[in-house]
Amino acid sequence: MFGGVDDYPDNEARMAKNPTKKSSFERLKEAASSVGLPSSELVIPPAPKKSPIDNWQIVVAGHIDPRQIFPTWLQLIGCIDENECSIGKASLQMAAFPKPSLGFSGPALAGFVQFDVGPFAVTVVPDKWIIQTVTEKYCSRLVDVTAAVFTKLNEIYVSAFGINKNWTVVLKSIAAGKFLADKLAASGLPWPVGNAEGQVIYKATTGDLETNISIGPSELDKDWLNISYNRHHAIVGHAGYYDVGKMIREQAENDWSSAVQYGAELTASIPRVESN
């Protein structure tokens, strides 16, 4: 807590001896009062609009230890080069949590690790490995790196993997939330009347394959429609060792191609209200 001159008797005595000398606190107050505050527009500038980008992902679910997944280790097993390792170490972020026990004693556990090596980024939490890129030409590296990592970690339990793609469709004459609300209103289901926004989540299952599609408004721009197309592959009926990398290699290209095909069909089905 800050106090004025009157709050401290020693300061009163000192100021009485030298009335022309200003206290540090008074100098601080004068300096602060002389600073012109910028307008609110400068304090909180409007966020610049970013260009819509595509995003490709591979997600592996299982008993994964984030403490092991670091740029240096990826370089050691031949997944990235020295320059990419340096970039990854510079971008490395992690969070540690106390080991669950009575009184929360014991060594901390790494609960989150994330880094970006340039062509792709990696995020690891205790039950998931996520590798992603925003450049399509690096999709094959996502497969190669994931296969190499889980060949090295061949004794951990893996329950499923997902091949995902996320992208944006730009609507020019209608807000994305309203566009979806209008589609839902046309379904014949009862909805409250008012200024509405919509979001669609759809799941289809065929055997061990589960396709999840999410369509909703973007947080970056009201006219952007975000689409998430996720192919979830449960690993069931495999006794003993199974090659996760081989499974991912067999599915990745087909799953990403399915996402592209769905994207083309979706775009064709959206009314071109912007041309009216």
C-alpha cells in the first residue's frame, strides 16, 4: 500500500527541515499526472483480421507422458533437423502439475508440452499427442513423425487415433451464426424466436470408424464459417503389439481426401447469397 507524506511522521519531520525538497512519493505523483493517457482506441486496438487458414492434424489418444516429447528428442530419433530443433526449443511451452497424492506431495508432473518447429507444431497432454500443420505439403511429415514417435514408444497403450482437417468458408452477405440458425429453423424443429445463432455438430459411425463434423461461426470474423472434419479410429480387438504408425499410414491420405470431398460438397450446397 502507498501512503502520502502525512501518513509517515518521519517524513513530516524531514519535510519541516527542508520544505523545498519534495518527497519521492510527490515526485512520483507529479510524474504520473504529467503522462497523457492514450485514447481507448489505442489502449485496446481492434484485432486485425487474419486470413482464413486450413489446418491438418493427427491426434493419438493413449497413456502418453508429456515429459518425453521435446524438440531435442525428436531430433535424436531423426524426425527434425538441427535448425527445426532450435526453432522448437525457442517456442517451447510447458506446464507442470503436482503429482496427485495425499497432500499433493511428490515430484511435479508435466501436464502440457507444446512447441512449433516451423513446418508443424506438436502439443502433448497426458492422454493425447497432437501434431498439426497449416501447410498441406507437410501432411506427409505429420504421418512420418507420428509413426516414428509411436514406433519408439511401442510399449505404451494407445486406444485411438484421429485424422482431422479444419478450414473456413467465407460468407460475404450473411453472418455465419445467422446462416446456420436459418438452416436449423428450416428443419421444422421448434426453436425460440429472436436474434439467433446456430452451430451444427454431427456424428456418423461405421464399424470402428467415427466421423465427427462441426460447423459453427468463427471467433475471428462473424462472416467466417468454421468447419472441423474429424475421422476417429478406435483401436479394438488387437491383442499384443500393434503398429500404430502403420495404421495411421493406411488411413491418413484417405481421411484427408474425404475431408476435401466433403468440403467441396458443403461449399456447393451453401446458397450464394453474396451474388444476389
